[in-house]
Amino acid sequence: MKAKSLFMSSRSSELGLLLIVAVYFVAMSIYEPLFCQFDMVKAMLLSLSANAIIACGMAILLISGGFDLSVGSVLGLSGMVAALGMVKYGLPFYVASLFGLLAGAAVGTFNGFLIARLRINPFIITLGSMKMVRGLVKVISGGREVSDFPKTFEWLGQGKLFKVQMPIIFCLVIVALGELLLRKSRFLRQNFYIGGNERSAILSGIPVVRIKMFNYILSGLLAALAGLLITARYGNASVTAGVGVELQVVTAVIIGGASLRGGKGSILGAFLGTLLMVMIVGSINLLGVRADWQDFVLGAVLLTAVIVDNLRRRER
Amino acid sequence: MGNTLKVVEISKEFPGVKALDGFSFSLRRGEVHALVGENGAGKSTLIHILGGVLRPDGGEIVLEGKKTHLHNAHDAALKGIAVVYQDLSLVPNLSVAENIFANRQPTGRLGFIDRKALNSAAQQLLQQFGEETAPTLQVRHLSLGKAQVVEIVKAISLSPKVLLMDEPTSSLSTGEVQRLFANLRKWKREGISILFVSHNLSEVFEVADRVTVMKDGQYVDTMSASETTEDELVSKMVGRTIQNIFGERLQPLRHRVRLSVEGFSRGSDFRDVTFQICEGEIVGLAGLVGAGRTELGRAIFGVEPPDSGELRVDGKICRVRSPREAIQTGIAYLTEDRKIHGLCLSLAISDNLVSPNLRAFVRGAGMLSDRRILSFAELCRERFRIITPSVRQMVMNLSGGNQQKVLLSMWLGITPKVLIADEPTRGVDVGTKSEIYHHLREMAKQGTAILLISSDLQEILKMSDRILVMREGRIVSEIPGEDATEELVLTCAIGARCPQ
């Protein structure tokens, strides 16, 4: 019995968030029945897929005490690399996509080396790589959009499996797998040790540098995957794809229970955070509120989540 | 009974300081060996080297007859050396079981952690030690003492040949210390070699077989515990004989009441606390861990103000709602936790020394005067014998005893009317202790009213003019200095029959 109540308390922030999401959904649906229609739900899931995939990597990073501002740029880079591969060099879609993923992994390796090995502040490093990568996107694209892809590629973004769009499938699979592994696998759980007390992790023999490297490479790969899906879905790779995504993802992950100091968080929470944000944006549109209010509301939600969590902690 | 571990001519140098200078010693199988020495003698450095965290500059480590290189902490653990460090190294948000089995959690299929096995294995280990904490409890909810126990259990669960402990009893209650010693004796019989560093000489004599003394990074002597005395150890540690480290108790100038606390209450922390301290008086505040002494001290200093009660300094009612107001009223507070609450470790000694009273070091339009700061810092360095190559040195590079001296001299800068000293000599060597006691007496002579909070009964008994005993948030007894004995104070603290 005791174990059950403790189990509850460490998951309580997630359950709370789940409750909020559920209540919001129900309330909105009652107020505006269009909200819960299958098409609306699918549209929301679609727009959150890319962010949710990236959020998985970001959650793991935050838990380990890290941070990655370059994900938005990597999203743009991988899409552009794959696009150019297909359109300019005539590569088959899977080869081009592989190059896109490799580009993401390369940026991740770059970040990981500077942060994990040289121990430089992750915020500053990924801020720098964010800019550098965005610059690369501009350079290799010559500032122009690329489109007109083979149908096989576009299937990745627009095709359907069991009546559900591919990006959503990718997203759900990755989130489910991520949540399972983060909660149960020894390998990913080590991130909690690293974020909770890095010195302790080192003294316990956990290979901290190696794990951090892995985290950044994973983040790069997931951002690259998201980039491919977005490019496939919209049918073009633009220079500005992914701008602002990093802040959206960090917001979602923090709403989901992670802390910038590390040691806590979850993938399920990150997913719910992304879902909440997308629902809010969706309802703003549906309610006819000026779209300009979007940023304000999302910022307010983030602050509320952080303040509530902070107050809860104080009562201990 | 061969040597499990031998260090030969180990040296380690840091910028400006030679921590270990050709140090050699050996540890026998199945013995409990204490390592003593002043702060800065090199004990912690040695432990870090044997734990694989620091690489020696010279010398050899010989483990069971074979020369070894310890590449990192993990390597040392694999080779059979387990360490319990002084600063706790547990992950607060994870459970006891997860901490004990960090990096070696039992796994089932697919590399998934087997939680049932994890928790039951942890439970078993805890029970073997005699500890009842639930393995699923998160470490951040544990008291310091219990967390220390978890660290010890974690180390022993590695089945080491050598167990190194740096000040293992500093956070433990008396009962927990006894239980630890019982476990040490058990492990000794199993053939494990135990080396522990301690400043508490009475504990050393209680449990150690042999004692090694270090001084200035060098080996001084090794003696069998039964063949030496505390005084002999102290004189070897310090290099000179220290008579009565506590100094002579002076008759306090008993006229004016400096500090008057009336009816202080705050929730369950403390209730109806009323007492007074006169000019030049040292009043000891004794009690068990958790009795509310630190909470009371912090309340008087304004960190967490009481819900009700009145405070008077020199007869005037004072509302102290923050440390800033406390300082303005002339109250100073020496925290029990110098690293976390007392000092800014990454700042220079001089910066720390002036922090309670920056206003005094300002010249002109709000600009700090470097010259004034430095001359004050030099004055403190001299008066308090703070051992450092320069007052611009970062405080984190100082030894514990020197850090404590910085903390103390910091408050002297505001010539406080009242000083609340919370565990002023925790983790400090004998030589420095005697210096701190001397300074406390000097302050009392100048008229400061001192509230001495301490878990060291000897310290309380020898330094206090009067002793207040706290239990469960209330003052249960007031004992004049001449009548106080260890038994009396302890009985009142525990709650047995207590006069008054």
C-alpha cells in the first residue's frame, strides 16, 4: 500500500496534467462541439507530431541536466538536405532521407562533444549551433524553397496507415517507446542520476560523458526525423522551417513536468504538454479569438505550470 | 594478517599547496584503522586518491601485493575499494533503492529494470545493517543521518575488500553511531579492511584498532589504539601540546541583559521559548537533533521569523523579519552548514569577509573600496590565522577549518551585540577548534552575548556559563555552568526525569 501512494506522488504531476488536458478537452467540446470531431482531433495530432517527436529527445536532455536550442535549425537542415538530395541530385528518397538523418546526427555529435567532453554550458553551445545550422540551411538552399518531391517521399508525410496519417503514427510509436524505455530501461534511467546529482553519478561509475553524447545525438536525430516528416507533409523544404520550434518544445516539456535543473521529467508529460499547447492554439482559432493572442496564452500557460510546480514543492 | 592496502611515498600537489608529501602507510586485513590529523593534513586528499577520483603525482598504490593504478571511481570500485565521502553523494529525487544500486540495477528481459528485485535487494541490505527505512522512499525526504546510512549501505553492498570512510559519523545520532560501530566490527570479522577519517577522538578510541597521525601531508606515526591516549594523539597532530583547548571560563559581566527572547513560537518547530542572555555571557543550547535549536536560531536571525513572540536587544523591542534587519540590529549568525548557507565558495576570501557589511566598505558614490576591503581581509587573516597564500584565494580551496575561520571572522566585522553560533566547530580539527574557542571567549569579553548551539556535549559543557536544554521545541531545563554534567544534560535532552 505504501508503495502505491509513493508511486502516485512521483507521477502526480503527470496525472495532474492528464486531468487538465482531459478537462480542457471536455470543456471545449461542450462549448464548441466542433472541437471533438474526429477531423479536428486528427488535425491537432498532426500539427503536434513533429514537436512531440522532438520533445522526446528534449525531455531526456532536460532530465540529464542538458538543453538543446538547435533542434529547430536541425529540423530545417534535415528537410533541406533531403530535399536537395532528391531534387538536385536525383537520389532515391530513402538515401536522401538517410542523409537528412545523418545531418541531424552530425549536429548532435558536434553539440555533444563540446558539451559533454569539454563541459561547456549547453545553453550557449546550442545557441551557437542553432545559428550556425540555420546559416547552413540558407547557404545550401541559396535562400530558395525546394519542392517537387517524388511521391514515395511525400507518402511519409501524407500517406495513411489504418486511416491515420504517417506523422501521427511515427509520433505515437516514438512517444510510446520512449516512455517505456525511459521508465524501465536501465540505460535511459541513468539520465535521472546524471541530472539529479552528477557528482554522485560519476562516483557510482555511470559513464556520464558517453551518455550525454548519446543524448545530444539522439536529440539531433529526432529533430532530423521531424524535419523529414514536415517536409514530406508540406511538400516543400523552406529556409525557415523549424524557426521557433525549440522554444515551443522546451515549453511543452516543462509544462510536462521537467525542470531546467534536471533530475525530473517524463516523455508522457512532454507529450501531454505538447498536446495541451496544440489544443489551446486550436481552440483559439475555433473560438474566433484573434490569433495574436496565441503567444500570450501559451506563455501564460508555461508560467502557470512552473509556478504551480514551484508552490507544490515548497509545501514539502 | 597481511597488508590489504599499502601506499608508498604518495605525493599530490595543487597550485600553491602540497597536499601529500611522500606519504606512506599500510592497512591490514580485517582491521579498523583511524586516520587523524589537522585540517589540511591531507586526509581527504588521500581518500580521494584511494577512491580513484584524484590521480597522485608520485608514489605507488599496492593492493593485495600488486601495484595498481586507479583510473577512476568506477575502476576503484571494481578493484574492491568502496568509499563513503563526507559530502553526501546521493541523487535526491530517486529512491533509496535506486541510489544503492546506481549503475547496477537488477534487470529482467530487454534490459528493463526489475523493480521488485531492486527494492527487495535494497531492503535486505538495509535490514542487515539494522536500518528500517523503506527502500522506495525518495532520498530527499530522508534526514541527514539516514542519508548517511544509505551511503554506507551502498558502499558495503559493493562487497569491497577495503572500505574508506571520510567522517562517517558527522551526521549521525548517538544511536546511529553505535549501530555503525557494531556493523564495523562485524565487517572487520569478515576480513574487510576499514579506514576512517575522524575528528572525534573519543570515537576513534571506541572502535579503531590502530590510529595513524598525519601532519602537513606527511606521515607522523601509527599506534595501536590501546597503547596511546587522546592527549598523545593531539600533540602528534598539532606538533605541540595543547593544554585545555577550551580555555578558561571567565566570570561574565552579568549586569545588562543583551538579548531577551520571550514567548517565541512557530508551528511545531518551537513553542513558548523564553530566555535571556547577558552581556559577555555564553549560553549553550543543547538538545537532540530535531529538538528545534537551529530553527530557533534562524528565527532570532530573521531567516524564518516566528509566528509569535517578542525579541529585545539591549532592552529595545526589535522586529526582526529578515537577516538584513537582524544585522542592522546587531545580531550575527554562524550557520551550521558553512558550505551551503554560510559562504560563497566561488568568491574570494576577501569578498566573503565583507559580505554582511558592504556599506562599511563603500567610498564615494556607491563604489566599493578595494583598499579598505583588502586591509580588512588582511587584518582578519592575521588575527584569525587563516592559512592561505592570499586573501584573494577562492574560499572553496580552503580546508574546512580555515573556511570556518573565515565564517567566524566575517561576522566579527560588524561587531555584533549578539552572536548565534550554530555548530561552530563541526568538521574542524583540534588546533582550529581551540582557536575558535579562544575567539569566542574574546568576543564574550568584549561584551557580545553568545548563544552556542552545539551537539558536542564537551563543547557545551566547557564553554557555557549556562546551559539551556531543548526538547521537542521547548526549553525544558536551565542549568548553571558549575552544576552541569554530561549525564544531566543528556537526561534532560532525552526526556527522562529532569530537575526543573
